[in-house]
Amino acid sequence: MMMMVVVVATVVMVVVVVVVIIVIVIMITVVVMVIVIMVVIVVMVIMVVVMVVVVILVVVVIIIMVVTMVMLVVMLIVVVMVMVRRRRRRKDGRRRWGNGGRKWDSVHWET
């Protein structure tokens, strides 16, 4: 009778130890999976944030390029207009002499 109790107790202890080990392994795997999932989620969020920042930077660079191109075109138009104005006034005979456009005032005729 004592041997049966000892055998049953030993079997119960072995079963309990095996069940506890299985539960601990399952808990460890669940914790590891949760940690891995959290890390993956954090990495995805960081990638999304980096993508948004890169898109914003690209848009800002494109806007800056467009603004500089527009400013260059405006400056070119202004320079061309100034050159055309200067050329027209020089053909007139004005602007070359500093006496209000009267060409021959600087020549003193002898009387």
C-alpha cells in the first residue's frame, strides 16, 4: 500500500513538474512574441514617421526650387526690360549726354 502511494505521488509530482515547465515555456514564448510584436510595431511607426519627414522635406525642396526658378525668371525679365529700355533711349540720342537730351548745347558757337 505504501508503495502505491509513493508511486502515485511520484507520478503526480512528475506530471505537475512537466505541466509547470510547459506553462513556463508557453509564457516565455508568449512574452517573447509580445516583445517582438511591440518592436515590430515601433519599427513600423518609426518608418512611417521617417517616410512622412522625407516626403515633407522633398516637398519643401521642390517648393524652394520652384520659388528660385520663378525668381530667376523674374530677374531675367527685369534685366531684359532694362536692357531694352536703355537701348531704345540710346537710339533716341538722349541719355548719352547729361544735359537733358539736348545734343548740341555743349557746343558754343562763336558769333
